[in-house]
Amino acid sequence: MADSWRESSLMSDINVRSESVDVEQIMRQIRARIREKRGADYTEAELQQLATVKLEKFLDPRGLRSDMVQQFRQKHEASPPPPNYEFEENTLFETHRGLLRAFRKLFRPLLKLFLNPDRITTALHLQSRINAQAEERWQREMLSYELLHNMTLEVTRLGIEVHNMKMRVESLSSRVDFDERRAKALEGVVQYRTPPVARQAPVASDTADAPGVAPSETDATGERRRRRRRRRRRPGGTMADAQGQNWTEQQGGDSAGDADDSGDAGDEPEPQGSTES
Amino acid sequence: MKLAIVVQRYAADIAGGAELHARYIAERLARHASVEVLTTCARDYITWKNELPPGEDTVNRIRVRRFPVSTPRNPNTFGALSRTVFEQPHSVADELRWLDSEGPTSPDLIQHIRHQADAFDFFLFFSYRYYHAWHGCRAVPSKAILVPTAERDPALGLSIVAPIFRMARALMYNSHEERAIIEHISQRQGPGVIVGVGSEIPEHPQPARFRRNHQVRRPFALYIGRIDENKGCPEMFAHFQRYAAERPHGLDLLLIGSSVLPIPKHPRIRHLGFLSDEDKFDGLAAADLLIMPSQYESLSMVALEAWALGKPVLANGRCDVLKGQCIRSNAGLYYESFEEFVNALFLLEASGPLGGILGRNGREFFRRHYSWSVIEQKYLDMFRRLSTEPAPAVEPLPGFFARRSRVLPPAAAVVAAAPSGAEPA
């Protein structure tokens, strides 16, 4: 809502008061306004890229799986990782038979003459450590997954909330937009007059402000104004039509009253031909 | 004075940009000289199939001579050759093959031009990128005046087109931007003038009749032209749908022209189909503004028509020509993103602060630069100037081996390296 308001007020900043305009200057103003609104100067390509990220797939409330963590665990249990195997320097020569152990120890230099068991030992030892680390990583992943799951739930909830807010903002923005449009139209057609008589006369009703209107006429004028408030723009007529024609408000003393009516959403100025007089 | 207008297609009902341009110029110059149009029998710019009878004809009191197209275009061959010359290192021979495949290949037309060279004072060739213009300019270089109608497309980067730009006696440009890129690519220094084209603007268009006939009750922005991807219509539709969602009381979008693209079903987008000129001008007069979403334009006649009727234009800012015209005329805004589109549209509405002023500027811009008296005078001045100046030398094609050497850079890269942006007035 605040953004809409700011946009509306900034729009009015560009109102042109003179006949000479500079298109480049106007475009600079528009771009400055867009930058200010965005907060950062993203290019259109960057925005497009951001927009194409397929978050909806995950954040769609209808497709959200509330038992994701459970399913993940089940999947993990269905195919558990193989057990790890501790592998140290002497693992290769270990045996519960003392004599055999002695023989192996005795002939180890001979074995080393034909191959290098240290390399095998080192590699298998490293593999064992890697397996242990993988198990730890799995535990951490489990936590991350749970966290991600909770975040997904939260973001989905926020997404729904944002969607609702967007609809509200859109509705409010359309009303602001309409008011802005009507205000612009009125600016162009209404001649403001400040009748000295009206200022001096202490009157209770604003209808009596109209100069030259006798108290006895005020009721009839007020009735006319109420009728006018109810009417909307002619079907088929556009702002362009309206601007190109004369207005009764420019001629009569109703201008002050019409200016007061500007807060009424259904009220728009009408061409002379269709205005009651 | 006797003039020949050489153009790829010519008929009263052909609405293509360059073809319409050629017809308007032929009809206007016929008031000052004897004009004959030399063209092909094709109607379809994709296949160049012979559809009109060869021989003499008269179109709007202009004598037209048509020649058959010897080989219709094969889209597959043309596509493959286009990829070769636009995107890969290639040879002059590849480019010549590309030119033949693009068409409209009419050796009879070129033969006629060569034989009748003495019968005309000048030959005006329209659209640099087609067969008739390239071979025609080489057939009568001392009498060739080229109306390039060039856009910023990869064909400009082909090595075979630069000599044509250099050897033509004069170039009649459509815009400052077109002149800048052609002069950069070809290093041309000969005579040239920015002319463009006028239009037959009715004195009293009737917006009320348009609204009544087409049941239009709300203010609207108008698009006129072929509804095509190349014209930037998908982006316009996307932007407009977002605009409509943001501004429920904003403008509607009306489309005039034939469609080769599915049009989104949206309550505020209406397609009226192909309309008569009378209807089109009534529609322009009834519109709040004209939208020109095309990125590739050498001159937008419909934008000029909108300005002639005092309507502002919202143009695609990525098109240097349209952007330049908006700036020089002070009669239109331009966009490069959705935000710019929506802000500019808001400002240009008839009830907005700018529309009226920009429209008045547009009317003045059209009157000053594109009224027929101004355009005719520029052509006549050029003919007068050329009749006293010597013709430049003809540049020969490379030799047998040089022509086949694949050392030329991709044409798209050549164009991409050329300076871009709107030119100052």
C-alpha cells in the first residue's frame, strides 16, 4: 500500500506544467523512480533470471509433503550404509594363533621383498576414516534436511500470506489508481474560485458557499449535486472525450462543491450535453 | 526525367514496409518525372512464388513491369546458409550463395535493368539485402540510388553489402541511426540524405465512428502491424498483461493487423484483424497512444502516422531508430523493461499529463520532416545534385581463390561491434 501511494505521488511529480517537454529527462525520471522503488538496480535480464527459478515446485502448498523427514528416514533405513571396518597398521597380519603370528612377523621382510603392503594398509586405513566421516556427514545431513523441511513449511505459509497481501494491495492500488486518474481529470477541468462573499458569510452548509445562490435555491442545488454524485461516466465515453469538451463546472458556480466531492469514488465530471441544468 | 523504381514486390494491396514505401515514393515522384516500376511476379515474401502475371501492368496510374522469379526460396537452404554467414567464419562465395537463396532471384529483371540502363536517368533500388538491389546496383552503378531500409540485423555485416553502399550514387536513409550504422560498416562518404517517407493522412478521421463500429467503450492503446514474434509482440503481450493486473482501470490494448502468433485470451486485449486504411486512421484518432514494440525498424510508418494525428507513441527502447525518433521529436516515450512500460503507459494516457503535449510535438515533427512536399523536395534536390557530380568507380569482386577463402568474420559479430544507440538530431 505504501509503495502504491509512493508511486502515485511520484507520478504526480512528473506533471507537466509547460508546453515544452524533454523526453530524455522524463525517461531519466522514470528510471530514477524505478531504481528507488526496487532498492537495487537490477537489470531486466537479472530479474527474469530470478523469476525463472522454480521455487513454486517446492513451495506449492498443494504439493507440500508434510511427512518429508519421515520418508527420508524410511528411505535411509531401507538401504542402510554398510558397516565400517577399522584398519590399522597390523590389521593385515592379525591372527588369534600365536605361532602363525610369529611366522608372519618373521617372514614380513620377505613379503616386503615382493610387494609393498604398507601402501595397501595406508589406503585401507584412509578409506576407513572416509567411511567414518561419511557417517558423520549423514547425521549432519539429517539435521539440515529437517531444517530445510521446516523452512519449506514456513516459506509456504509465508507465500500464502504474501499472496493474500498481494490481492489486498492490488485491490487498494486499483482504488488509489482510480482516485489518481479522477484527480488528474478534475485538475484539468475545475476552475477554482474563492468568492469573497462566501468567505464572509458564516454559513453552516457548504452548498451556500456558491456565489449568487439564494438560500431558497440551495436545497435544489444540493439535490442536483447528489444526483450528479450518483452518476458515473457515460458508457462509451473516454477521458479523451471528456477532456475535449466543455464542462458545466467551468461555467457555473458548482466548482467549489465539486472540488469537495473529490473523495467520492463514483463521481466524475460530465460533458455539458449530459449535465442537468 | 525518367525514373525506375526497383523493388522486390509491388501491388496496391501489399502492405510490407519497404514495398509500401516504394509505392508511395513512386506515386509522389510521378508528379515530377516519368516513373516506371520494375519488380518481380512474387506476392509472398517468404517463398517468392510467382503469383502475379509477368509483363506490364498499371497500379494507381503507375506503369509496372514484372519479371518472373526463376527459383523460389527454399527455407531450409536459406536457413542453413543464414546460420553459416551470420554465425560462423565464412567466405564471399558463401555470402553470394546466401544472397541467391534469399531471393527474389530474377535474372530477367537484372538483364532488363542492364539493357535499359540508358532509358532511365536514375534507378531507385529499395531494400539493400535482396537479390534485385545487389545485382541491380552492380548492373547500373552510375545511375543507382539506394533506399536501404536497413535495420540493425546481421545482414548488414555481410562483406558483400559494404561495396554496394559505397558504389551507389546516393543513399536515401530513413533515419539518423540507419545512416550512422551504414556509414560505419561501409565507410561510405558519398551523397546521402535522411528522407523517410510520408503517408496519406486523412484530414478528418472519425474516432467516434471507430468506437461505434467496433464497440469500443474504454480508452485504449493501439498496436498496428503484423502480429509477429519479430515485431516484439510476445513481449508486448507479457508486459500488457502484467500492466492490466496492476492497473485494473487502465487502458485496453487493441490490435490491428494480421496475426501469425497466438494472441493471449485476455478481457482487455482485443484483436480487430486487418482493417481498411480508413478504419486504421479512425482507430489511431480514437486511441490514447500507439505502442510500437518492434526491436528492428528502419522507420516506423505507423509511428509517423500516429504523430501526424497528434498521438504519442510508446516505443521499444532497444530499437535505436524508434528511440532516436522519440527523442528527436519529443513525441514519444520508450521502454526497455516492464517497469518502464507501465510507468510510460500511465504518463501517456489521454487523461495523463503528457499525452496531449507529446501528441502536439508529434504533429509538428511530422509536418516539419515527413510532409510530402519536404520529401519530394529532398528527392528532387538529390537528382539535381547527382546529375552534376561524377559517378564513383565500381568495386570488383574478389578473385577466384579470395572469394572461396573462409576468412570473413560472422556477420552478426560485425553488426554487434558497430556502435549503437540513438543518434542526436
